[in-house]
Amino acid sequence: MSLAFGLVTFVCSVAMDSLIVVPLQKRAKPWRIWHHALTLFIEILIIGLCNFLLSCILFKFPVELKSCLEILYWTALIGIIVTVLSTTISYQRYMRGQLNSLLDKTTQEQEGIQVTIHDNRVRGNDVQLPLNDLLYAEAQKNNVVVYYVDEGKLNQKEVQTTLSTLLEELDNYHNIFQCHRSFVVNMNNITSAKGNSNGYVLGLGGGLATVPVSRSFVPKLKSYIA
């Protein structure tokens, strides 16, 4: 009997993953945390229902709507706990190394787009670069240092401007995100995140750089991946 219940659970899990989860992951880009939670909760309900039907066959119980609803009720209560724990673990795993799958990136759409960050000095040199190469910008006193990728290496240029002005110049690109009062990042180049509700540290360009996310900007960051 234990083997029978285990087999039903295994078959339901495999069928759910192959017939529903995998096709949804291909269609739902990016795959959000709430997608994971919802599909897992539905999977638990299906497993509970199938095991209820198996118990009716093995123990010759009558299949009644009242009994079915009662089983689903208790399964849902347990399923909520399991779903919350599993989703929390998955969330931390995604944040540490698989953040790419959660972010709605626009890298392909922005291929070939050149942006200009103006230098307000009399003889200043504006920074012109492909948008996809921009990693982040950091405010330093009266200037802003722009960090970008050039031939796989981290480079930087300093311009006399403010972060607010830079954000205005790049206002048309929703992937440009202010994560700190002194930092602006290109969401397309974020590869990992470590931290908690008090703040995160974002990994950019596959380890080329890291930038902080202050506590006040954490809710906005979560809105990108929830």
C-alpha cells in the first residue's frame, strides 16, 4: 500500500511537470516566483486528490463529494505550508545564481542601441556606448562615474552630471533602475543578488562588479522578480 501511494505521488508529480510546468515555463518568460508557487500548490492538490481516489479503491470507501472536499481542504492547508517553504528556498536559490530566469530582460530589443551620457563641463567628453554594455553608474561628489563592459573587461569614465540627470537621459529604457541613492544599474546585466529585506548586493556582468541595493529600493527590486 505504501508503494502504491508513493507510485501515485511520483506519477502525478512527473505528469504535472511534463504536461503543465515545462510548457508553461516555455511560454511564461520570465518564469516568476508566483508561477512556481501556484504550480506547486496545484500539484499538491492533484496528488492529494489522486491518493484519495486510490484509498477509496484499496479500502473500498465510497467516493463521496463531501469526503473529497474534506480531503482537498486538509491537503490545501498542508499544501500552503509546503508551498511557502519550497517557494522561499527557490527564491533564495534564484537570487543567488539564477536571477536571469526571473528578470524580464530587454537585451535583444536593445541590441545596437547607442546612448549618450552628457558631460556638463566646458570641455567635457560625453560618454557614448551601446546600452547593453552599460553596467552601472555611481555618483561621486559632483560627478558620476559610468561603468561599462569593453571587450569583456570593466571600464569606467567620469562625467560631470547627476544621477537624476542621467536617469532623465535614459528615461525611455525601463531596465535602467536606481537601486541606491548613489547607484543606477542596468537590469539586463544583473546576474545574482545576495541579501535580505534590509538590502541586497547585486552581481553584474557575471562577476565583473557588484553594487548595493539600499533598503528603501528593495520593494522596487522585488517588483521586477515577484
